[in-house]
Amino acid sequence: MYAREVEGKELTFGVSGKLIMNALVMYDRQTETLWSQFLGQAVEGELAGKTLGIVASQLVMWSTWKEEHPDTLVLDTGGGVYDQYKSYYASPNSGVIGQSNYDERLIVKQLVLGLVGKDGARAYAHTDMATVGVLNDTFEGLDIIVAFDRSKGTTAIFDRTMDGELLTFSEGSESREMTDDDTGTVWSKLTGIAVDGPLEGRRLKPVLFFNSFWFAWSDFYPNTELFEP
């Protein structure tokens, strides 16, 4: 998800019909510049080289979202519950035009969480995080907590410092919760909000990450690190 304001101007986007390594290419209607959906970067046209700001987002089940936000509005395209991509998700094929970088560390359509830094990239497979549950990690000097809610299949990454103090997390008594070992506070894995304990009501800062199929991630970031439990 990206913010659509560039250099103080609000842009509106459409689908160009083009692909870059299986990923959609957008265009903005104001300048007809082409943008890589995967990179959030303008690749051809007046704004070439400009980037869109990333907006923090998560991949969650609809039931989970409704539980957290019962009054939410949802886009209705008039297509009902039919998912035209269902067969694509089930297929072992890697996109429309195949992979550019064959990386056999994971199966092609394994979902991963991806981090991009100044010096490189790192991926965490959903299946590995389902096993680990809570991971205290560091990425390019940033201390992070990678959390997976097994009951909802939801992942999130947060900065694990609070008021300048580094927190260390463990699994909570419920799959949707984690506990910091330093204060005993219980935190939601989904929102990063403290729900019980000395820090109740405080919120961990979200870390911007991507959800992607492995084949797409490794195509765009062929030298990516991969977390291995």
C-alpha cells in the first residue's frame, strides 16, 4: 500500500496492462508515468525515479478485520464472494511469465514477509513464523519483533524499543498475544498494543514490511537474506 502524493501533488492511478517480472505496472493519470507496483517506483515517464511513500498495512483474514473493526467500510466491486484468482493461488506456477531468479530455498508461492533496508533485504516465511510464533531479531541496526498469530494466520513486525528501552518478547498465554519479559506486559500481536500489565495502552511502533510470494520477492531481491529457524 502506497501514499499517492508526490512532490505535493495528489496522483490517481490506473492499470497499464504491462508487467515487470510478473508484477503489475501502474500509471498515473496526471503525467502518464509508469510505476512498478512491487517497488512503488516510477520507471518510465516524467516522474521516472520518484518513489511513493509506503503506508503500513497487514494481510489479515476478513473475519479478523471485522472482529477488530466491526464498523469498517469495504470495497464492493459487485462480484460477490467469487475470487477469480483462486486457481492462480493454488497453481504451482510462478506468475505469468515465470521466474527470473530461481531460488529453491522456498517453494515458489510460499508467502513471506519482506524487509528492505539501505544495504539489503530479508524475508521471513509465513510457515517458519507459524512455527516460531515470536522472533526477537535485528535488521540493519533496528531491533524488531516479528510476530505470528497462529489462530488468525496474521503476521506483523514492530520496533521492540519503548521509551529508549529494549524489550524482549515471548509467546503469550493465547496465540494472539505476546509478553515482554522485562515488564510482564501482554501485547496484541496484531496491533502492537499493550492489553494488560504495567505498559497497558502503550503501542509498539509498526515497522514497514511487505507480504509477497517468494518467487516475486526473490526475483526483485535476488540477494535477499532468508530467516531460517
